[in-house]
Amino acid sequence: MFDELVVVKGAGDLASGVAYRLHHAGFRVIMTEIAQPTVVRRTVSFAQAVFDGATLVEGLCARLVATPDAALTVARARDIAVLIDPCAHVVAQLRPPVLIDAIIAKRNIGTRIDDAPMVIGLGPGFRAGVDVHAVVETNRGHRLGRVILDGEAEPDTGVPAPVGGHGAERVLRAPADGIFIGVAAIGDRVGPEEVLGFVADAPVRSPFEGYVRGLIQTGVPVLKGMKIGDVDPRATREHCFTISDKALAIGGGVLEATLYLLERQPLRRALSAV
């Protein structure tokens, strides 16, 4: 339906839900990442392409590329392009009409409203009309996925939303500084206190019975207290390999915001010529 180029900063699970929605609406998508992504839900994150060269999320392929030109070629071929570009220099080089900050840092770490004709920020840290043209709510609840054209998203609560009756305890955190070495795999059924991996010889244990829904890539350095995994108490293994309801809701909000802004951009076709 649409052929505009979109650059998404970040390629974690929420950013991947955004890319998935935009891709299926016809947009060409390039995503930027750091050299060692710390994503937890790797089976539903296009960031996994950084480690594997290519990855599939619900049948959609993402490919790691080395240059902006290669990214453009992949995006035009209807795959997702992933580029190691922490500062998103690709934006200045390719001048996409749409830029989406989906890093989910809970603060703005460098995105400006004049970075592209249409700039969208996800979650707290952005003010619509100042930092970006639109903000999409990322906090679970009544406003999840809503488009904000004036103001900000709800502040970060710092508390993970409950899943299957479990809240903060379902999140696995690094017991020490060091390199994470995984023992379990995403999708494994585990029991209480079962060892899922190690950091500096300190074990990472499951808090209860459930499925390993997320686990950081083996070999990635972590800091004590950092989120490195997620155990899902629900009895549905499929949830480990499909995009979450939250990611799809946010993706729907981003798609709405993108279409709204494009409709009000009289030079959108000229700007999309890359």
C-alpha cells in the first residue's frame, strides 16, 4: 500500500512488533542496533540478526547488512534490514521520510524532531511537538498504543507488568558483572530454582515453573542487576515464539501515527524518493 522508507532505531521485541506492522502495510524498513544487543526476547526480535546474520520472526526475514546502501537494497527487496549503527548515521545518509525511536530507553538519548520529516518516539522521554511529531504510549493499560500529538507518554513505573499472576519476580536479573553463559534455551519448560545460565560462575535460576520466554545471548557482557531473561508461568509455549500483544498494540499505534503524519505531509512522495 505504501512504499516509503522507515528507519527504526532499535530492534528489540517492541521495535520488532513495530517493524512487523509497518512491513505488512507496505513500508520499507531499516532497523539500527548496537554491536552486542542486550535483547531478551530474541526469538521475536530482529536484533538477533546481529548474532546470526539473518533471523525469522513470524515468517518475516531480517538480514544483517554492513552499509546503508546494502540496507536500502534489502529493504527494497521486502526483507527487514538490520544495520549496526548505534548513532543511526543512516538517517543522515538516506534521509528517510519517517524515523521511529524504538530504543525504549525511557528517556530521549538523542532523537530530534528535525531528524526527519516525520519523527515518532515510543514511550516516556519524548514530548510531541518538541522532541518528536508524535509519541506512542508503551505503558500497559487503557492507553497502550494510543497516539499522542501533544504531550508525553505516561512515566515509567519501573515495575514489570504481571504475566500469569507474576510481576517483577518473572524477570531474571544478572547476579553479578560478567559474561552471560546460557544453559537453558528459549522455549524450555523449567522448574523452580532450575539453573538457566551463569554470570561469572554465579547461577541464574528460574523463580518458578514455566517456560523460558526470553534469555540474553550467550557471550554478551552484563552488569549486576541487568535484565537478562524472562520466565512465563503460562502453559503456552507458543508465546515464546510469537510477537506479544503489547508489541503489536504499540506497532498499531506507530502505524496509525505514521499514516496520520503522511496524510498531512504534502511533499511525502518527493521526500520518499531515495
